[in-house]
Amino acid sequence: MFILDILKEAWEREVSDIILTTWNYPCLKIDGEIFYMTNYSKIEKEFFHTNVFSLLTESQRSLISQKKELDFSMDVNWYWRFRVNAFNQKNGYGLVIRPIKSVLPKFEDLSLPSQVLALAKRKSGLVLVTWAVWTWKTTTLASFINYINQNFKKHIITIEDPIEYVFTSDKSLIEQREVWVNTLSFDNWLKYALRQAPDVIMIWEMRDLETFKLALRAAETGNLVFATLHTSWTSRTVSRVIDMFPADERDQIRQQLSESLVWVVRQDLVKRKDKEGRIPTVEILINNTNVANVIRKWATHQLYWAIETWSADWMITMNKYLEFLFQKWIISEQVYNDNLKVVS
């Protein structure tokens, strides 16, 4: 069994993930479900050393040995690109490998509401994109950056861990940087990026308080900032952000957020009924005058109802969007019921 054979088969079948763990058959994840590749033998411990680590750089092998787990990307045979998470588990090493298409995603191919594209046309402000894991977040963000790159004359800087989609400057000038390869940390990179005349900044993940402070500062000083968080509701995202700060700073942060926040978008994936595959579901909070007032007054428990009340401003709850997909016969009744959120 060779790693290249597994990668080739997975690429041709257009799977979302490949999972390799010791003493199990190789697995493919397709539309959220696991399928064993029983045409191969179970993976032995030696497989990772003889097949996988030979594809890595000396630096990557050293980091895995030291940290016991690592995110990285790799190119295979010049045209295959993969994002990889390597980890240690009870029986040995494991890998989760995600194929990354060489063709950059187009927004119109993502089945997202057309209104969301308005985010790419903003000149400044903070856009928070939230989601569960493995819900096309990379693809969605890449489509925004790709649209800006192709249509506007901007200076775009991204910080990623690791770099997945690779961009080539078009109308915009775009630079991509990877944690541990091109910079030591998200906050270290952002501190210096603010001195490099950016117009658009994309932060792969908001991991600490200092990074968020710098992102907010960048949004306040005329940059369009895309940043990601893991939250269950768009309406709770604002609370989580404010709770990151010490109590004596929260009044100031509420004021800053009320002025700089543009949109909060949450994305998830559900199984389609009309054809094979999955489709994104979204929840959208837009910072209009009423929402800004709610944030300043620290009445964030009202934000969910604000989305429903001011839906004419393009806002929509996840439940409402699921209902829309169900009424259009895009998803089944079971999928609709299984994914409804209980509002508390």
C-alpha cells in the first residue's frame, strides 16, 4: 500500500477528507459519512515512516516529533495539494488529509445567498465568519479573497495555518503568510502587517485576545478585515468577543464593535435532497443602527430576535434559512428537523 495510491483514488472520487490511523483501513469521508477503503490492507505503524514522512520536509518531521501534532499543507506530483493534520494516538500516528482543489473557488458555485457577496465589496470594517469545523470555511473565505483579487485594485494580506488555496495576484496584490513558516504567530504577524499598507486582511482564526485587539484596530483604521471564530450562533458571537476582554475594558470594546463590526455570518453544511452532496446553510447578522444600539447597551441576548425583526435588511436566522431550503425541496424534512436550533 502506498500513500500516493490512496491520495489519487480520493482525489478522483472528490472526497472531503482522507483519514489514516494505525491498525484501521484507510477511510474516506464523503458527504459527512465514513467509508472504509477495504481494497487496501489495514495500516501498520511502519506505513507512516515509509510512505508519509518521506513526503515531508525535515522541518515538518522535526515539528511533528516535538509537538506530537501538526497542521501543514503539502503538494504532491505538482498538481495535487492537501491540507494535513498529523497527530499521535494510542496505536501510533494518524492523519486527516483534505484535498484542496487547484482551481480557486468562485462564489457563484458555493450555493450561498447572493447578498453575502456584498462583504467582498466593503472598503473597511470587521467581518466575523463563524462555523463548526469542516464546513467549507476555507472555500468560502477563499471565494471572497478571489473575488476581491479579480475585481479590485487592493493590497491583500492573509495569515493562515497552514496555507491552503494558493492565490496569484490579479488586479490586486496578494501576499499569503503561514504561521511557523513566514511568521511566529498570528498577533506578531498582524502587528507588522498594519505597517505594510494593507487594504484587505484575512485572519484564519482569532486565537487570542491580542490578535482580536489588533484586528479591531485594523478595521477601525480603514482596512476590511475577515476573521473567523467558532461559535454556535451569530447572535452569541458578539458576547463571546466581548467576554474575551477584561471587565474594565468591555465598555470600550462594545463601543468599538458597534462602530466597526459589519457582518457576522455563520455557516454550516447539510445533506441535499435534490442531488448528491451537501449545501451550506447560513445565519446572517448585519450591524445596522438598531444592532449597533443593542451592542452598545450590552443587550446581546436580543440579537437573535433582532435578526428576525430586521430581516428586510438581509438578515436571516439559521432556522429560517433551513425553512427556505426545505420549501424549495433542496433538503428533506428529516434534514430540516434534525438541524433546527432551539432558541434559548
